[in-house]
Amino acid sequence: MIRDFISARLAANILLFSLGLLLLFHILILLGILPGDIIWGGRAEAPSDKLVLELIALAITILMGIVVAARFGYIPAGSLQKPVRIAMWLVFGYFLLNTIGNWASEVRMETVVFTPVTLILAFFAYRLAIEK
């Protein structure tokens, strides 16, 4: 069983660390330190497109971090436990869809690097989603 393979605490910590790295990655793209053609299937060519898409990516990444932190209890969810649990399933679904998108990308970096990374993150998100 997956619960025997990895603890919820470890899954949450790995997800939060990875989301922090993802946040840094998107900031480096926005600052022009990393090339923008390695993201969004290489389709975000115009600076305004890249800005909008990267700001959306930053917002989603931050939101996912909040959901993971609330799901594991690092942030008290109080009466929002059920919505947080549902949101955790959405995080899992997001990583699965992202894996498919990366796999289908024409950008080699997305296919070779990000496909396995998002698949592994989906596994950790699933682990938290099934936690009681």
C-alpha cells in the first residue's frame, strides 16, 4: 500500500520543497535569468504572454503550497478541512495533467526533465490526498 511506502509527512515536505523550487524557477524565468522558451511548450514568445503565463504559474504554485501545508496541518485549516481535502485532489489532478502536457511538449527540457518530475509530484500529492 502507498501509505506503507511513504509517510504523509515526508510527502508533504517533499511537495513543499519542490513547490518552493518551482516558485524560484518561475521567478528566474520572469527575471530573464532562465530562458522562457523552455516553458509553456515554447509557445510563450511575446514578453507580455510570458509575463501573464508566469504570473498565473506563480499564483497556482503558491496556492498549491498553501493547500499542501493546510492538508498536512502546517497551516490550520479549521472548518475548511473538507475543501482542503478536495483541493488536494485537485493538486493531484493538476500534476497528472501537467505530466501529460510535459510528455506531449515539443520542448525537450519539458519532456525529458519535467515529465518525470511532475509524475513523481503527482505520486506525493496522491499520498496526501488519500491521508485520513
